[in-house]
Amino acid sequence: MAPGTVVFLGDKRVEQPTVSAISYGPSNVYEGVVATPEDCRGWLGRAAVTWINVEGLHDTEMLQRVADVFSMHPLTLEDIVNTSQRPKLEDMGDSLFLVLKMLRRHPETRAIVAEQVSIVLGKDYVLTFQEIDGGLFNPIRNHIRAGKGRIREMGCDYLAYSLLDAIVDNYFVMIEDMDDDIEQLQDAVLKRADASGVRRIHAFKAEMVSLRRNLWPLRELVSALEKSESDLISDGLSPYLRDVYEHTVQVIDSIEAIRDMLAGTMDIYMTSVSNRMNEVMKLLTAIATIFIPLTFIAGIYGMNFETMPELKWRYGYAAVWAVMIGVGVSMAIYFRRRKWM
Amino acid sequence: MAPGTVVFLGDKRVEQPTVSAISYGPSNVYEGVVATPEDCRGWLGRAAVTWINVEGLHDTEMLQRVADVFSMHPLTLEDIVNTSQRPKLEDMGDSLFLVLKMLRRHPETRAIVAEQVSIVLGKDYVLTFQEIDGGLFNPIRNHIRAGKGRIREMGCDYLAYSLLDAIVDNYFVMIEDMDDDIEQLQDAVLKRADASGVRRIHAFKAEMVSLRRNLWPLRELVSALEKSESDLISDGLSPYLRDVYEHTVQVIDSIEAIRDMLAGTMDIYMTSVSNRMNEVMKLLTAIATIFIPLTFIAGIYGMNFETMPELKWRYGYAAVWAVMIGVGVSMAIYFRRRKWM
Amino acid sequence: MAPGTVVFLGDKRVEQPTVSAISYGPSNVYEGVVATPEDCRGWLGRAAVTWINVEGLHDTEMLQRVADVFSMHPLTLEDIVNTSQRPKLEDMGDSLFLVLKMLRRHPETRAIVAEQVSIVLGKDYVLTFQEIDGGLFNPIRNHIRAGKGRIREMGCDYLAYSLLDAIVDNYFVMIEDMDDDIEQLQDAVLKRADASGVRRIHAFKAEMVSLRRNLWPLRELVSALEKSESDLISDGLSPYLRDVYEHTVQVIDSIEAIRDMLAGTMDIYMTSVSNRMNEVMKLLTAIATIFIPLTFIAGIYGMNFETMPELKWRYGYAAVWAVMIGVGVSMAIYFRRRKWM
Amino acid sequence: MAPGTVVFLGDKRVEQPTVSAISYGPSNVYEGVVATPEDCRGWLGRAAVTWINVEGLHDTEMLQRVADVFSMHPLTLEDIVNTSQRPKLEDMGDSLFLVLKMLRRHPETRAIVAEQVSIVLGKDYVLTFQEIDGGLFNPIRNHIRAGKGRIREMGCDYLAYSLLDAIVDNYFVMIEDMDDDIEQLQDAVLKRADASGVRRIHAFKAEMVSLRRNLWPLRELVSALEKSESDLISDGLSPYLRDVYEHTVQVIDSIEAIRDMLAGTMDIYMTSVSNRMNEVMKLLTAIATIFIPLTFIAGIYGMNFETMPELKWRYGYAAVWAVMIGVGVSMAIYFRRRKWM
Amino acid sequence: MAPGTVVFLGDKRVEQPTVSAISYGPSNVYEGVVATPEDCRGWLGRAAVTWINVEGLHDTEMLQRVADVFSMHPLTLEDIVNTSQRPKLEDMGDSLFLVLKMLRRHPETRAIVAEQVSIVLGKDYVLTFQEIDGGLFNPIRNHIRAGKGRIREMGCDYLAYSLLDAIVDNYFVMIEDMDDDIEQLQDAVLKRADASGVRRIHAFKAEMVSLRRNLWPLRELVSALEKSESDLISDGLSPYLRDVYEHTVQVIDSIEAIRDMLAGTMDIYMTSVSNRMNEVMKLLTAIATIFIPLTFIAGIYGMNFETMPELKWRYGYAAVWAVMIGVGVSMAIYFRRRKWM
């Protein structure tokens, strides 16, 4: 298909795409649902900062109309609906375009699912596009409504930063959640070492690899944002962006730590499998080895030689029992002492 | 042989090399077969963009004549026919020369086959050289004919970009195809772990390595094209090239993911081989261990001592059976409980 | 929560946060406890250098008041109380802000615990924030009091350097301590190879990884400090900072050496486990193999054929014993010679 | 020994060092043997390009005289005779000095042997120093004599490039040769897995490592040559050098591919060793396990109880045989079905 | 302890520290022992170059006096006596300060011991500090005395280069020595594979790692020296320093090669251990498997059934022997053919 064709590649997550708007400044907040994409124009300029959030990306015709209102580049819209993008930052001159990944765990498989969030930062507006609103931005909405923190005094760039910060902070929650799961897996593996353990370790590894793949470009993105010479980012935002940068680095560190932990789990698994096998083999072989000489003794006195004086001894049978018990017990003791039984 | 000697190094893929041409501009499209290389001259300038496609690289004499028409550097032609080139971009001043690899799967062995495509981008023409036309460029031809998308309004650079984009998009198809094959292999390996599995894993690994080797220079090529200061690339192409760049990075990411998956498959294979072996050994040893004490008991009462009171007991034989069944069953239960049987 | 919110993330380590101050110059030293944060103002300027140390980070309201006295950036205070920071250096214009990690071993688990120390270096003051005072800075206090070394003649930057140097030197102590523990582990692993050994090796590995993760940013921090063009760092401090830099590099080298040592320990562990298993199996199998032919011989003469001439020989029984002893002993000798027993 | 002392470090390869010269320009070629080093002076300037080739490096006194004629730096001569140099390029101002490695396979051990070739590129001469003339430069001599290709029209730099190209092209031959050997090794390893296979794999690995060590500096050398601002390299040579550069990169790629192939061979070797062992153990254990219950049954009826009704049955013996055959066969079938036999 | 405190950290190697001096120029050489540190002043200026060598670093008071004569920075002296320094180069403005490591093998343990050599290069003097004089610089002293080579014509920088060159050349001797030891180890490991082999391999690995750790900074040092813009290094020294640089790179290459060799030795060791184990197990199991069916046959005819026609056959016993020998021999042949015995 021709480049720039807008085709939604994800699953349809919401029945009806909705567009909502918040306009705020130090002293007032307006909030509402936007009926048609063209109504966005009316919201712009109502207050210092206008945040328009689009939930649901399958109605490409409607998105195209939103894109027309904000005169977006055709490829930008293509990127918004192509939900397999890597995180990236594009400076479009009069706006900055950010593609981000929001993580959540699948309720059933517990696998990490990445949902794409696109942010367009303009001079007096912030546009966000989500497949589904996971509620991650609700605290920010509440801060705006309540005028808590600095957000009402700051501009569009601070709002974009707050959204970014919310996403990165959510990564920590994910990572900690994973960490608990891996510790449980480690315990399970120590108890019962079957092939399913290996598969789960590798499933976790694969998730870590895919997380890392999302996080490296995110780190670059934040770093590029901090160093950006765009007029859309004010100088005062620098320490905040540096802070987000530090957080992404910490997330990456945690992922590396988990990878090491998984490698360790694999090693422990392997050792524990082979140790258990060794234990079994040693015990079984020891038992076999004890009985082999005894059976030999029994075999001796099962021979049919005419002259076998022991057979005629009065306590011959008892003596043989004594010898056999003696040999068996002393071998058992010997094996036990050397930890083979 | 002397440098600059034009010798075709591939297999002859088509009977007769063919040269075809499309000239197009916003309002008109001319299309036809070029009889002799020198006829290319007539096509140039007929419309804004002229795309000449050469299929079949074994007729070096004819290629030399094409090269003369477009006054190409001797080494350029050498690179076109030497089909073991790595992807590369050369700025020849009045033209850009791109060597690319087009992937397809061998219909029988299912191995990935790379075919070389060379693109020469001039001021008003695009030359493409293929060993065989795999049909990959047909959608672009159709877009030109139908005037769909932007292609008719854009220049030669956009055509070159479209060709590049078609090739990179085809990589995604290849990768997904491979992905399915590897998942099948993983299942096969879990069911039946023989040496052929290891060889197939390594065959896939080798393919991934060779793909990666083609893709790293491709990534550099696209990046160099984007940063190129050549007049042949207009500024408006930048976002499109950035888009292709993102795609190559995504392909590389997928390949890395597949490599990790293959490493995981190898681990699972190893664990499953050793687990199965352990299961066998444990079961067999358990059976042996059960019978060894029983045989010992039988051996006892096979002894020929004159005084063995048990032999004369009325129910001695039955008692021995009872003891042996008791010992055997309890050992079997014990082994089963400890999962050794 | 909104960015810039000051929330203490560590454990409360001291009952009551305390603020102490030392003011010193070449000729005089003043020392005392600061009752309220605002009293800090009185200490500034009393002598060339004023060092204010805050112990205990859970009273965020008090810290906010300290921050106000020194007009610190809101994010700086956030970083001070968020004790999961990576080491970093921030140039705030009129002050330098350093986050460092002080290592100590947990008295019971012997695990390495990292405690955060933040240093704010101003024009005529050095502020330090600690969760708990581990006594690491006492020698510096004594040098100041006694006027030993250069410290009394030098400025605030030299004090900050001395604090940094004390922290890095303490790393050497930690590393040597670890080194001893790992050597003990290596000996233990050679003696008794159970799964707990693997777990301890991996615990050490994890600690090394986390240490390395703290040290790489520390190295960057020191390097950035040396190259810093801030007026707060005088030129004469350069050789001292280079010295600290060399020390951090040496610590990193030692950690790499320990990692190699741990990898070696793992290899030795694996070899020793498998060697011991092999020894056991070889001995047991050898014993079994000796008795199997003997039991066979006994079985032969347990057969009930009517014509078995040996059974009637006078010394048949003795001869069989002789044969069996001969076979058994020669096999034992053979096995012993080939080191299987 | 003092730096700059000229001591030949290789083996004496030719009886008598020989110096030969070719002077050529577009229209004429002079060729001959140079009797004494000082005669070189007579050859210079006879035509546009003079190529003097020295074969045999053990006569350091003669080499010193050659060096004096061309006023070479003492360290240059030291490098020429020290045949353990890494490939390198030195710009000596009025000449460029290249140290290269020419590969050939030892006729008996089939090991790769690297022989040092030094090239001194002056304004109107090219000096080459070889331990032994392997005939690699003969095609170039023939091109010069026959006036084939561009060489007669081009300057000294093109001659140096041709020599470099001949050496790099020869690497491809070597690599392909190795490739065949490794494929043979792979087949051999699959058939018979003994320790000699591992040693051969590691011998190949070591060769690949040493090749790579020669090739990385070669790649740098060619790259430096291309970027060189020396007047001795004309601008028109750039595409040719880029071509050689591409070739060295391809050789490096092939070596990496071979390394991966060797790693795969090792894996296949390991799997095949362990699989074969497993097969043996499974079969042997299965046989043992079949006979153990049978022997137990035989043991039962070898007991001497007075009351064993079965012993008196008419078809007791036949029944026991039937039972034993039944048990044995059904176990064999079971084992065969589960692929243990 | 306060920074800049001069404390010797090594072992006291010589009874009495000695200071010796050589002053030389093109035409004359003065040589002698320096009685008190302050006498050094008298030696300076006597000829073009004055080399003062201090052997023994435990007398810090004396070293302080030497430092005062040459007005060295306090940290420089600290570095000289702290013998755990990494190789480094410091430009002190009027002097260059080099810390180097001189390698020798411990006479008993054969472990590589690194001894620290510090060189201070001034305008007309070279200061060297050694723990113990290993005789490495004697050839240089002899060259000076005899006026052999260029040394008498050259300045202080050439002397410093000669010292550096002597140290690097000595590394080659060490490496070759190690190489021989490792080849011996490889042979030993192939003959007798016990845990001590693994420990020795790891000991060598650890040495290689520690060597590499000394060599990387050395390489940087030499490179920095070559690129140094200090007036103390004349332009003519450049080719000599490049030469030393090449040598350090070669040493690093050799170390990498040895590391690969050690990895190969480990692989061969592992394979040889497991092969030997497999051989043992196969042989033992084969023996057991041959006798098990034979014992079964013997057991058959040990049964006490009343009707066992074979028992009454005349040649029954002989026939059983024939069968058993037949079975045993044919199994042995079968096992031998399949290489299990």
C-alpha cells in the first residue's frame, strides 16, 4: 500500500472513539466532551493550555479530520494508528510528536502488554491518542481540576512532561510486579524441576528483552527531549526531564538486574535437576550394590557340589544370614557415611 | 582479473534480459519495452520521471551499453553484476548508486535467498537492475499507472524511496514467515528431541546471522541517505526516509528477538533431552532395584543347607511369596511417590 | 503524585533528625548543633567554610525548611529523600548537587547495603544529608578539628573532595571483605557441592552487578566533576579529583576481577559435582561388575543337570572358590589400575 | 637490543635474495633483475612508474643498502624484517609505508600461514618486500606486460592498489578453502565423535581468531588509505579503494560466519556425543531390565521349599518358559515402542 | 588518612634504598652513587641528560627529600609509593609522570608478579623509582656507557622511551613463557582430567585478566604520550612511540589469543572428562549386560521342576555351556563392533 496510507493496525478496543478536552490556566479549568473533530478549534485558546485526548484509534476517517484541524503531517497520523511503532520523538517544526508505550499486564496470561500512546505537543495544545484509556492519566486530570502542584501555573510542555512521567512511573509498578512473579518462579523451580520451568524462564526472558527494546529508544527519546532546541520546551523544564531520564535509566537497570536473576534461576534450575538425578541414581545404585554381593553369597550355597562342608554345619544357615546381614549393614553404613544413600 | 572487469557472478535466472521503461508525470504515463539499450535515451525527458528496469544480469555486453548511455563509473557496473555485494550507498556526484538485497524463500528448501537489486538515482531517471523480477515492484507500477497516492506528483527521489520501502516491507513478511517456522520447530523439538533438531536450530541461527549482516549495512544506507546532502534527495523526502529507517530498525529488532527465541529453543531442547533421558534411566533403574532384593530372597531359599527350617514350613513358600510381593509393592509405591517411576 | 512532591522513601533510621555544623578557616574552628533549620543562616560566613550535616531524612517538613534557607530547587530535595537514586552530579548554577552511595555490610545477612549521601556544594558552605551517620566522616571532622593535613587551608571544594574520597576509600574495604568471603565460599564449594553453593554464588554475583551499577555512574560523576567548569571547583583540585577517579576505576577493576572469580567458582563447582558423581558411579559399577561374573559362576553350579562332572570332584567346591577369588581379585586389580575404584 | 636495530625475525625462505624491477608507462615497459641495490637508482625515472620487488629478507646488509637508496626511516626497515608485524599504514611524508599479510595454506598441516609483504609507495616508485614470492603478483606483472586493463595508464598509487587488491582477493580463496574443510569436519564429527574433533574445531577457531586479528587492522589500513590526504594517493583512486574496503569487510563477515558455523559444529558435536551415549545406555539398561525379572522367576523355582506345588505340575516347566517368554517379549515390545531399544 | 599522605604500601624489598645517577651527552658519561637526596642537584646539568634511579621505596622520608629537590606535586609521591596504581600518564606541566608495571614470574609459584616503576621525565633529567632493580634497565645502561645506538645523541625523551620499550619488550618474554606453560597444562589435562586442572586453567585465566587490566591503560598511556603536546616530547620521537604502541597492541593480541586457548583447553578438558566417563560406563555396562543373560540361563537350569527334560539329557550340561559361550561371545563381538567395549 502507498506510504502515508492511514490504516489502523491494532485491535478495536472501544466501541465508539471519544474525544475529550480540558482547557486550563492558573485561574480556570474548562472540561468537556468534543462532539465532532472540528469542534476542537473552539477549545483552542479558551485557556493557556488545551489538552485534547482521543480514545480509540480504529475510526481512521475521524482521526483524519482531527489531523486536519491541527494540520498534522500525513506520516504522523500513519504512525499514530500503526500501533507497532518503537518509542520515538519527531520535531515537526511547529509541534513535537512523541510515540510512547504504556505497559499493563494481561489480566489472564499475566504477560506484559504494551499499548501505544501518541502525544502531539503544540504551542498551546497537547493532543493525546490512546487505543484505550487505562486510567493512567486520571491523577493528572485530578491535579488540573484541583489545582494541586505546579501544573496549573505551567505551560503545555509541563503537561507533556507530566504524561511522560506518569508512563515511566508506571513502568516501576510493572517491574516490581514481575520481580515478585520471578521470585515465585524461582521457588517453584527449586521445588519441582520440570521442562515447564525452563519454558517459563524463557518466557520471562523474552518479555525482558522486549521491554528493553522499548526502553532504550524511550531513554533516547527523553534525552533528545532534554537536549531539544525546540521553542516548545521551555528552559525551566530541563531538571524535570533530567529527572524522567534518571527514572528510565533506573528502569533499564532493574530490567538488567532481572535478566541476571533469570540467568541465575536457569543455573539453579539446571543444578537442581542434575543434583536430584544424581541423588536418585546414587541411592538406587547403592541399593543394587548392597544386594549384589548378598545374592552372590546365596548363589554360592545354592551350588550343588557334593562336598560343601558348610552345608552340613549345624549353624551354617544362621552363619550365612549373619554374614549377609553383616555385609549388607556395613555397606549401608559405608554408603551412608559417604552420603551416597 | 583486472579491477573493473565486468563479470556476472550469479546464476542465469532469465532466458533473455529485458529492459522496460515507464515515464510519468502528474498528468501522463508512458510505458513500454526498450528494444536496444541505446533506446533508453529516447525515454529520458519524455516526462518528469523515467524509470528504467533491467531484468537479467548475465548479458554483460548489453549492460555495458546501458552503462554507457548513463555514463556510469566502471566500478558501478562491476558492483551491479557482482551479486555478492553488501548493501551500500555510493554518491557518484550526478547520481546515487544503491545496492540492495531483496529476500525471498526458496520454494523447496524454505531457506532465505537474497537477490541483489541495484538502483541508480539520477536527476530525471531511476535505473533498477534485478537478476529476476520477483513482482515486488508491481504495486508501485500500479500506483503509477492509476495515479494512486502521491507518487505521480513527486520526483525521482520519491520513486527510489518507494522501491526501498517495498523491499524493507517485504522483510517483515519474511520475518513473520520465519517466526511461524521457528514456533513449529519449537513444538517439534519438544515432542522429539533428536540431533536433526539441533541442526535445524543452527540452520535458522545461521540465516538470522546472515540476515543481520545484510540489515546492518542497510540501516546505515538508509541513515546515510537521510543525512545525504546530495541535490538528488529533496528535503521533503526526509520524513519518508526516517520512516523507512524506523522500519529497518524494527526488522533488526525482530531478528534479535528471533535469535533470543532460538537460544531459548536450544535450551529447551537440551533440557528436554536430558529430562527424557533421566526419566528413562530412573524408571529402568527402579525396576531393576525392585527385582534385585526379590532375587536375593529367592537366592536365599535356593541354598542347599541341610538345616533351613523355613523350607520345611507348611506355608513357607506362600510366606516367601507374600514377603516378596510385599517388598516389591512397597518399593514400587515408594518409587512412585518420589516420582522415580 | 505530582512531580516535586517531597516524600521520604527509605526506612526511618534515627529517632530524631539532627543538624550539626562546623565552620572553619585556617586559624579557627567553630562547631555545634543547629537547633532549628533557620539557625543555619547564622553559621554561614562565620568562617571560610561551613559544613552543615543533616542526619535523618524522614522529617520532610524540616528538610523543606533547610532547603528554603539554601534556596534549593524542589527536585533537589525530592532527590535527597528518594533514597533509590543512582549516583549523579547536577550543576544548579550557584551550587553543585551530588548524590552518592555509602556502602556497609548488613550485620546479620552480610549483604552489602547502600545508604544514600547527598552533598550540596555552595560557594561558602557544604551541606550533607545522610539517612544515618555511619561514622565515615569522623576522620575528616578530626582533621578539621586538629588542623591536620591541608584541609583547614583549602576551600569548600576540598571538603567536598574529602567526603567523596572517604566514600570511595570505604569501597576498597568492602571489596576486600567480599573477597575474603568469596574465597571461603570457594573452599566450601570444593568440600561440599550442594545447591546452596550455587545460590550463594549467584547472590554474590547479584551483589557485584548492583555494585557495578552504582560505580559506573560514580565514575562518570567524578569524571564530570573533574571536567566541570563550575566556579565552585578550583583548578588546584584537579589532581585530587583525578586521584579519586583512578580509585573508582580501581574499584571497578576489582569488581570485574571478583566477577571472573565467581565465574571460575561456578565452573569449579560444576566440575567438582560431576567429578564426585563420576567417582561414585565408577566405584559402584565396578563393585557390581566384579560380582556379576561371580554370581554367574555360582549360578552354573546351582544347575540341576544330572551329568555335571565338576560337582562330583573332590576339590570342585574349593576350585570354584579359587576361580571366583581369582576372577574377583584380578578384576579389582584391573579396575584399580585404571582408577575406576 | 637497541631500537632501530635491523634483525630479521623470520625463517630464511630463499637461498639468495633477489631484486627485480619493472618500469612502465602508457607506451613502454622495461623489466630486469637488479644486480646491486645501488643499481635501483638507474631504474628510477626510466618510465612513469618503477616497481622494485625484493624477495628474501634475511640479508639485512643488502636491505640496508636498498633502504639507503630510497632514504627510508630506520624504523621502517626494522618493521620490514620483523615479520611479526600487524598490518599497518605509516605516512612517512614523502612515501607511504604499508605492512600487509599474504595468506597461504601450509602444504602439509593445511594450517594458514601468513607471510609479510611490505609496500613502500613513493612519488614515482613502488617498493615491495617479500619473504618469498608466492606468485600472487604474477597476474599484475602480466597485465603490465600486456598492457591489459587500466594499469599502464595509471600511476604508482594504482599499482599499490592492485597489489593490495590481489592480496585481499586471495583471502577469499583462503576462506572458501577453509569453508570446505570445516564442512568436512562437520560431517566427520557427526559420524565419529571423539576428542580429536574438539581439538580440530578449536584449531580452526584459533585460526579464525588470528585471521580476524590480521583483518581488523587491514580494514583500518584500507580505510585510512582512502581517507589519506597524502599527495601520493590521487583522487581518482577513491572508488577503487572503497571497493577494496568493501572486500575486506566481506572477508571479515565470512570469518564471522565461519566462527558461528564452528560454534554450531561444537554444539552438534556435544549433542551427538551425548545422544550416542544415551542410546547406548538406554539399550544396555533395557536388556538388563528385561532379564532381571526373568532371572527372578528362575530364582523362585530354584528355591528348595518342600511344598512348592508348581514344581510338581506336569507342564510347570513349560508354563514357566511361557511366562518368561511372555514377560520378556512384552517388555521388549514396550521398550521398543518407547524408543529405548 | 588525609589525602597526600605518603605511605608505602608494598613489601620492603631491599635493605637500604639506593640512589644512583648517570649523566651523559654525545661525548661524555658520568656515573655514580648519590649519597644524600640533596646531592642530586649536583648531578643535574653535568651533561645533556641526567638519569637518577631510586631503588627501594620504603624510606618515605628520603623519597620526600628527593621529591623536594625536583619540586614534585605531593600526589605524585603518593602515587610512587602506592604500588597498587594502574599504569597512567600525568602531565604536570614542567614534567611528565609515568606509572608503569614491570612483570616478572615468581620463582616458586610461577605466578606473574607486577612491580611498579615510576618515571618522571623533566627537561634535563629522568627520574626512575623501583621497588627492586630487576636488571631490566641494565642493557640501556650498557648502551649509554658504550655509546651504542642512538641513545647518546638523543635527549631525555629518548631515554624515557628506551625504558618504556624495555618494559614492553619484557612483556613478550613473559607471554611466551606463559604460552609454554599453558601448552604443558593442555597436555597434562588431556592425560589426567581432575579438578586441579580446572583450578589451574582458572588461575591462568585470572592472570590473563589481570595482565589485560594492566595493558589497556598502558596502551592508552603510550597513545597519550604519542599525542602529547608537551614540549618534553620532541617530534622525532613520534615513530619510536608509535612502534612501542604497536608492540603493546601485539601483547594485548597475544593475551587475547591465550584467553581463547584457555577457553579451548577448558572445552577439551570437559569433553575429555565426559568421554572418559562414557568409556568407563560403556565398558562396565557391556560386561554386566553380557553376564545377565548368562546368569539367567544358569538360573533356568537351577529350577527344581520335576519335569525338566534337558536336565536328563546326556550332553545337556555341555549344551548349556555351548549356548552360554555362544551368547556371551556373540554379544561381546557385537559390543566390540559398536565400539562399546
